[in-house]
Amino acid sequence: TGLLPDTSLLGKGWDTFYDFNSCTASKDNYLPFCLGTKLRQRGYRSYGVHYYYNNYYGRNRSYPNFGFDFISMNHGLSYSSDWPTSDLQMMQQFLPTLLEPDESGNIGRFGAYFLTFSGHMQYNYETNNVARRNRDVAKEMEGLSTATKAFVSCNQELEYALEYTFDELEKAGVLDNTLIVLLPDHYPYALGLTKLSELAGKNLEADSFEKEFNTYKGTLMMWTPSMEAQTVETTCCELDVLPTLLNLLGIDFDSRLLMGTDIFSTSEHVAILGDRSFVTKDLFYNASDGTSRSRTEEPVDENTVNRLVTAIKNKFTVSTEILYTDYYRQLR
């Protein structure tokens, strides 16, 4: 949605959060900026796909309002008793729908949001079916605990899913016209900091700032054949993905009404965490104790810190107000 969630809902119990969260709270709202909605307005078929139960987290109510035809287990995908389910099997089942030619033999334009699942906890070779199936992938990796190896093994299924997807898009003749975006929605918190340090190659428990910020460090990948390969070191977060993609695809929107920033823009870039801590190219700010640390040779500019603390507080407040007042509908 390009908005921050209502964080007051967190910690109120999983029974509540399964059914009522910021996504389900927005199920009847007017959400004109969602990528699914924008693509559908331009004649694209638009799908959200997840190989699990459709009512989990109320996705069967929220996803259609994001502009997606929601495809899930027993609703377009077969039932699977595996835990976690296979990303490869998800793609094998649904890609034929995406790539089915119309009556004239052409493959219509499509957009699809795939919520992957194979990398889900628990990370072991006893109960995690995907990790067990891909066990050989990690068996020669030295210096990793069994749980960390299991994490690598189960995420290999996503690699197989991507390989299959690229091959099928190429066979269908549409790969050159497809933009693929890959990003994580959270770090593997079930591993714990000690095992996360194995993956990071450094001790994330060394000090509070390593623990608070580098734990969350991830990578956003975007690919299309016509895009020049480059690495962008811009500090960003999930909020920035929607405005970046809208601009990249040439879709008009009012940037004042989203909380993120186009990653390729020359604007100030801030990565915001759920507790209102943040990271910029110059500093870390830890909201839990109000401390900051420079990321450069220069000292922290306290005026900048105070300005961003206020701005981020306002982003949370405005996002919540937009959610509960259906504000976008009032602007129509």
C-alpha cells in the first residue's frame, strides 16, 4: 500500500492479528496506488499468489482490494500437506495460467505478486520437508550449524522456482518484456542472532547497533533484460518499493500520498524500522534509547536527527489516519 502499518495492533495476540491487521483493516478502503490496481487499470491481468490457506492473515479479504485475483491453496492451487510448501510447485502450477495465450494466440499483459513460502521456519531436517529434500545443497558448507544449513537448504527451493520461471518465460517469448522484482519481507528471526551471525559472516551481537540494525540488512533485486546492471547502495526499505516501481513503469501517482521514496531519486533516503528507529547514509538512530551513531567520519548532526524523528513520527501518524479514515476516497 505504500503506507506504514498501525503498530498499536502488534502484541495484542496472534488470534487477533491473524484476523485483524492493517491489511484487513483496509479491505474496504479505496487504495488507488497499489500496483495491482494500477496495472489492472491499464488492461493487465493481476494476481496475488501464495501457496498456503487463503484466509491466513485475512489475505482473502485484503488482496482483492490491492487489485489482485488471489490464488492460494485449495483456491487455484492444489492442497499440500508439506511444511513449508514448495515455491517451485507453486510456480509450476500457476505459471501456465499466466502464460496461456488468448484466442488470437497472444499472451496478454500480466502482473503477479508471488508470496514465497519455502524459506519459512522451522529450520531443521526433521520437520521441514523442503530443507530435507534439499539437504545435499548445504552439507559441504563449513562453519555453519545444522539449523543454518537447513535455512540454506529450504531457500534453495526458491532458486529452483526462479530457474523454472525464467525458463518458462523465455519459452513463451515474454521474458524480454518482463520485470522481475525480488525482496525479503523480514530477516530469518527463528535462527537467533548467533546463527544469523554465521550467515552474515560477522558477530551481530558485538554491540547494540550491530544487533539493532545489521540484523535487518537485506537486498532488493530488480531485473529486466533492458536494464543496465548496477549496484545501488541507497539506504531504503519496503516503503520505497512501490513508488520506485510506479516510476520505473511510467505510472503516474502523487508521491505526497505515499510514505516511501523512489530509490533512484535524488531525495533524502531513510530506512524506517517498526519501532521508529531509522537508518540513513550518514547515521543510525535507535528509538529504544534515543541514541544515534554516525556511519561516516563526520559527527552526528543532532538537528538532522531531531528533524527525522519528527518526520517519521508523522509518517506513522498519517499512515494510520489514512487507514482508518479511508482518506484516499475523500480525495477522489
